[in-house]
Amino acid sequence: MPNKRLPMRKIKEVLRLRYVCGLSEREIARSCNVTRSTVGNYLRRATVAGLDWAGAAEITETEIQARLFPVIVPASAAARPPPDCEYIYNQLRGYKNVNLTLIQLWLEYKEKHSDGYQYTQFCEYYRRWRGKLDFCMRQEHRAGEKLFIDYSSGHSVVDLATGELLPTQLFVAVWGASNHTYAEATLSQTLPNWIGSHVRAFEFFGCVPRMLVPDNLKSGVSKACFYEPEINPTYAEMAEHYGCAVLPARPRSPRDKAKVEGGVLVAQRWILAVLRERTFYSLSELNSAIRECLERINARTMRRMGKSRNELFEALDRPSALPLPPKAYEYAEWRKARVNIDYHIEVDGHFYSVPFQLLRERLDVRLTVSTIEVLHKGERVAAHARSCVRGQPSTLRDHMPPSHRQYAEWSPSRFIQWAGKTGAATAQLVEKILLSRTYPEQSYRACMGIMRLTRQYEPSRVEAAARRALEYNTCTYRSVCSILASGLDSRSEPKLERRHATLPLHDNIRGPEFYN
């Protein structure tokens, strides 16, 4: 067996020193810092290959090595058909759900090629091919540019009411350039907790990154896609409020956010491991302990950098980051709602009005703790105070069509006021009609009918008809219409003391004088 091969640049140097400089093997060995036997081995190989310095100077080091160390392939190995590594790779990826293994694929390979490789060499051949696919790109992190975000399982909290252990989620955010880290525990990864953790992280840092790089969880990315991920509307609105962009990591690509993957590992080692023996009875108590651990993590000097995360953050990320806005983002949810036939939309069991022109349109709804906004094609068309009363409407007069708006303005006092413009008897008649029903709304149509009689008859005639209806105690819309149609409003009648003294008062008893 030959001695260990020299680096290719030294093989060429050995040939130069021998054929150009005329040095001995001992001198060449001292110059190249190798053994004399190695130098002799290479010179003998060069002689066998017919290679001198004139030929070596014109070819590359790789070609020199190939001529000095030709690869001899055994006849048996050369005749064996190689495995189709790309086919094996695709099969293993495509059939994970059936637990496909290499041994099954080797059996299929041997059925086709009985003289093929045995299982050990088959696996080695594939693993060498597979190892060349596993490469990654070194990422460059500009100061103040990216904040990487991810979740990890957190420390449990004891429920004081039931004594149960409540699992928590550890939110971790890491700056790209400085590795400055923030972490907190939440009960879930739902949208309110996701947004709230971001807001508190920005307040902790005192500045905002230019880009957010989250994982593809539903709270941040509504629909994961390699080319065009769909960002959750609330998350996108929060990013717009702070002036930053959202750049989600590719699905199933943890190397896109290697910074936060390392940050999660640091948090697990220096936060969860430190707190593993402690018992917490509230989320705030747990987060106070996490904040103490965070201060130690960010203040600790990193061995490779020679500085702490705090020092790097102040020197790199903070000067280049965006400032915090004057007001923190107020959490808001976005939903879709279709306008019903009564120009109201339903949100959490309550009904909110929108302009009647948007009947049956599908609108965007933005909900905060105290308000609700309705948007159509990006423009706000309605705003209400948020109500928790289920089954009740919140209606604005401006959203009604004119006919409904007029009906909404109806009230007993309004009808009496309208009737008073015609005369005192008309106002008294309307008031009596309103009092005749259990609910005043049941008399609105009758009162409206009496008021519209002024369009057909002179107001003085309507007033006279109302006076006659009051005298005969026939206070109905039909009675007034009959009086006007028969002209009884223009007749003067004598006093009816005698009639009223002998006959009981009732709507159905009118007396003979009524028919004169």
C-alpha cells in the first residue's frame, strides 16, 4: 500500500523540486515537510506514468493525481448495475405514511438485478449519494433587519381552582444580527396570544425590526405556500401598524429561521431547565421568573463573539431598527359577514346595521374590545360600539332607507305633535286612538291614515270630522273617513245631553241622530 497521499499542491511541488531544481529526495522531504519514503513513492509513480515537470506544468493537480493514482475498478463491481438513487429518494419521501424502508426497495432492486449489490453496499451507495444533497447556505443578517419568531413547549402552571397542571407555550423572538432574545409563556398559540406576545416583545426591545420571520402557524399565516403565503389579516394589520414586513419561513424549512431555532434551544437550556424544579401558580408569576432568566441570558458574554447579546444589540440592531409608534397596537380580529335582508350583519349573536345599499354584500369586519368596524372594498362603511347583548340590534338612522327612517321616527308624542298642526280636535282624537290599544305601535297606522286625510280634504274639514268623531265617541280612522265622505263634518248638530243621559256610552251605540 502506498503512503498517505500528499495534498495535490505538494505533489506538483515535489515534481518541480526534483525536475527543475534538481534536489535530492531528502532535501525535497525537508522542504515539503513530508517523509523521504513518501517523496520516493511519488517520484516512482511519476516515472511509471511517464510524467516529468514539462508535462506536469501544463496539466492541473487533479489530472496529476489521476495519472499517479489511477482508480482500478474490480471487474465484478463494474458489471453490477448501480441503484437508481433518485428513484429511491422519491419513493422514501412519497410513501412515508406506509413506512417504506430501504430493505424493501433493495428487495425490489434485487428482483430486477439478481447480480446487483448486496444490502450493505446498496445502502452505502445510496447514503453517499444522499449526503451530497444535504447542503445549506450561510445566511447574512443585516443590523436591525430581521426578528425570527417561534414557539416551544413551556413550563406548566398549576390551576388554583382545580389543582390541574396547565401546559404553556414558550414564545421566543431572536434578532438576526445580535442574537438578542425575548421569551414569554402563554397558555396557547391562538391569535390573541400571538399578537399580544409580539406587542410585548417590541416594548421589551424598545424598537421594531424591519422584517418579521415567523413559522407557518395559523395565527401568523392563514395559508402556507412556498411562493405566496397568505398572511393572517390581523397579523398583517399589526405589522402595518409598526411599519414592518412579514416574511414567513418556507414550509418545512427550519433552516430559514435557524437563528430562532438556536434561540429556542438556548431558552430551553437556560430558562426551562433552570426553572424545572419550581412550581408556579399563575402565568404572571412564571413570566416574572422567565424575565429574570432573560436578563442573565442577554447579559452573558458569548464565547465566539466575545460580547454579550445586550452589547451587540445596542451596537448593531437598535441603531438600525425602526422606532416604536406613539401608541401600541390594539388587538383586532378580522371576520367576514354577509348583509342580511334587514341591512344588518350578525357578529357574536348581536346585529349591527350597515348602509341599506350594501344589501347581501359580503363585508370585512374588524373587531376590537370596544368597537366594531365594517369595511367594503377596503373602505369603512359603518362603525359601532361593540355590544355583548345577544339577539339585539344596534341600528343607526343613517343606514336606513327613507321609508324605514320615517317609520323609525314615529312615536306617540310625534303623532300628537303632527296632529296638532291640523287642530286641537285632531290632536285629541289621535291621542285617544293611541290610548285605545295596549301598545301604542298598534295604532300608528291608524294615526298615519288620519294625518294623510289632509292630502285629500281641507285641514279644516279634517278638524271638523275629528270634532264630530269625538262628540259621538267614534274615535277610529274608518269613522273619520265616513264622516268626511258623507259630508257630516259640515253639519251643525244640537246638543245631545238628553241622548247621553239615556244611552250608555259605547262605540257600537251611535243613536238616531248619527243617521240624520
